[in-house]
Amino acid sequence: MKKQYQITKRRAAEEFAAWAKTNEVPIQLTIPTVGIAELAQQSLGDLLRAVAKIFIGSVMENEVEQLAGKRSERMLGRGAYRWGSEEGFCVIDGQKVPVDRPRVRSRQHDREIPLGSYALFQKASLLEETVWQKVMYGLTMRSYKEVVQQFAEAYGLEKSTTSEHFIEASRHKLDQLMKRTLKDIPLAAMLVDGTIFQGQHLIVAIGIDRLGNKIVLGLRQGAVENAAVVQDLFGELAERGVDFNQPRLYLLDGSKALRTAVIAYAGDAAFIQRCQVHKIRNVASYLPEGKRPAVKFRMRAAYQMEEAADARNALYKLHDELNEENPSAAASLAEGLDETLTLLELRVTRRLRNTLSSTNAIESGFSTVAKICAQVKRWQGSDHRLRWVASGILFAESRWNKIHGYRHMPMLVKVLDAAWMRRTGKAAAAVAA
């Protein structure tokens, strides 16, 4: 019975929202002057919240009049009648605030008619989204009530209740991330990177469209970072609309598992750019502290050259020198060296090359996730990690700007198409058709 009532309330809210869009009915507020000056002196926010409560009562009364007519006024064909009132609540500023809700009963069906306005003003999503937003900005469950409560009579702000709202909100965010369609997003580049988070490997894919916007495409959690986990992620992206047959730049951190998965799905359409920051860091890790700055400087200088041939010669010269004193560092430099020069080979503008030659775009997202997830003191099973990580990465996405050099993205698309055509002898437009 309770479930059926909830469904009826949801439908009533939807019908009321649809009716309100097509019917311009003025709402008159009767605001008592007693206490207004006192509230205004305390804070304008207190006054506005008091007015909001009066407004909600007026909207509900207006709906009752639409159903049962005005009080003490004859109404032919009246299909419903007033049936008193009872204590209820509405949601204002993410807080449950008690209100008196009027009740209406149907004459024909002899049952109560749920008020769509009342259902609309107490939607759980109003609470859940507020809780989610405030937690993303660093508010903890324990301090939520003390910080947020602005109505003396507000309730439902205890730690356990707040936690329940966040669980529902974060689960919705995770579902939103995993299911949103990617079919109509013209992806020019894809950044794929993994990080160890609380003992678990997390793989995140971020897309960059032809306008320079960054979009979180998906994420996967696994015990280790392997090709199977990444291919599973790519399979899901393909189902949601990503066309891996289109020429695209794939920016990777150097993981063999990531590279294997990209080649398996995209084949000749994949132009892989290895992260230069990771490469420099990996080579330096084999060297004594005293020799690291000089090697880092020479590698950065090589990557800043305008011609790929010059950069390659500089790096091979460094490789030969390292091979004499530290073969492990030399081997690290040689491994995948050509793929660190992909953007140079494509002759992309320096501004765009500086942006797309490292995985900093994902790293900044990971730092946001780490900061948000620092609130969690004890990790549990099920979807606990995924919910928090999805929330954190979507929150980071909402704050991202276009990439530096976004005005040159059409040039990147053009050179990728040309390079792919030379590689395969096909035209990208034919594949798109």
C-alpha cells in the first residue's frame, strides 16, 4: 500500500509540474507584518526562508482551490471536497521543515487525492542533491546538522539520515555516469589513466571533444591494472556510443595494459601519445639524486623542439650516454620513445601539444577525488568506492574549463584524419558514413 501511495505521489508531482507549465495562475502571498522586521534584522536569509514557507502554503492552497473550489463558495460539479489538514513537511534549502498540508478527498472514488504541489515540494531529490553538493565541498556527515540547519524546527539532519541521502545521491551519480549516452559526442582525444585508490586499481577514461571540452566517459575498478579490465571499460564505452573506428588521439601513461586494450579496440585508428611527464619520471627513477635534474632538463628540452627528428636525435644521444653508466635508465628511455613524439610527428601547434603531451587532465581529477574521499574513515564493500569516486570525478568535471589550446582542436582532427588515411589508404569520412 505504501509503495502504491509513493507511486501516486510521484505521478501527482509530475502532473502538477506539467499543469503549471501550461496554466498561468497567479499566486498571492499574504505575509503577516508581525515578525518581518525582527527576521530581517537577524538576517535576510531568515526572512526569505520564512517567505518560502508561506509561498509553499499558498501554492498548496491554490491547488486545493483548483480541485475543490474556494472556501464557502458554491461550485457546480464539484468533484472533490476539503478534508481537513495534517502535519507534513517540505524541503527548503535541503532541510525538512514541518508544514500543515491541506487534504482533499474525491467524491467519485471516495479516496484522498494526493496534492501534486505537496509532493513536488518534498521530493527526495531536493534533499539528496543538496547533501551531495555540500559533501563534495568538504562538509562531513558528522558536522552536517550544525553547519546546515537554518530552521529551528528543521529535522532529518542527523548523521545517519544525511548518510542515507548521500548514499542515494551518490548511487544516482554513479548510475548517471555509467549510463549516459556518448553517441553524439565528437571525441577527438581520449585520456586513459589508472591510479591505486585505497588498495584498488581504478581506471578512468576522459574524452576531449572537438571544441576542447573534457568529459568523463567511464571508470572501472579492479584488483590490478590489466588489459582485461581496460577492455571491459572500452566495451562499455562502445555500447554507449563511442566509435573506436574513428581516428583519435589516445593519451596514455605508459601502461602496457592500457596500450594493449587501445590497440585491441581501435587498431589503426589509434594514435597513441605516451605521457611525457611519466616518461621523464620513470627514467629519472633509475638514476641517483644528483644526476636526475640534468637528465630531466635534457628530456624536457628535447620534447620542446619543433621537429620530431631533432627531438628523436636528442633523446637517442641521451640514451647512448645513459647506456654507458646506467643501462636500466637507458632501457626505460628507449621503451616507447617514438610514442612520446606522436604529437610532434603530427605537427600540432605548441600550445595544444603542451596540453596533450601529459595526463595532467586526469591527474587533476584524481587529486579532486582524493581530497573528497579523505572524508571517509572506513571503506566498506559493495559499490562504496565506486560511488565516492564517481561523485568526485563528476564534481571535478563540473568545474573543468576547456583545455588550453582548444581553438586548435579542428587542426588536430584534420591531421589525425590525414595521418589515418596515409596509414590505411581509407578516408575517415567514409568510415563515419
